Amino acid sequence: QATQGHSTGGGAVAVVVGNHAKFFVRGPSAFARLIMFATLSLLLIASDARFSYLSEVRQSAVSLLSPFQWLANRPVVLYNDLSDFFTSQANLRAEVKRLNSQN
């Protein structure tokens, strides 16, 4: 699949990859995007702290994402439960051995 540059007029260049054209190849730099999104984040945090208008959005997001959080925590919970089970088994075996040696 060859990559070709085509002028779209106005100085923008479209890069064709396969059957799809990607426009705006020369966007803002990564650092500029970082600064822009960090500033936007800080403005949203400050405005939410001042006006509390995002509380419903947060509550909805928590409600929507909690099943995914539950699912993501399952491997850790399973590991902890199995670890506790085998530790308890080992402790019980050691206690039985100790009690048998006392008799």
C-alpha cells in the first residue's frame, strides 16, 4: 500500500494510506497538545469545584463504570482468596501436626 501526498488546496496536505485519506497531518505538536489538555483539565477542575455542575456527570460515570471496575478487580480478589485459602490450609495442617505430636 503506497503512501501518496495530495494537495487539498490552501496548503494542507492529505496523506493517502490504503483507501483512507488522513487530513491535517501537521497538527499541533505533542507538547502543545499536552499544555492545551492540561489547561483544559485544570479549568474543568476549578469550575467544577466552584460551581459543582459535574456532580451528576460523575455519579452517572460511576454508575456506568462500576461493573467494569468490579470485573477488573476479579483477578486480584480471586488471587487473594486463593492465597488465604492455601495459607489457612497450611496453618491447619501445621496445627494438626503439632496437636498429634502432643498426644
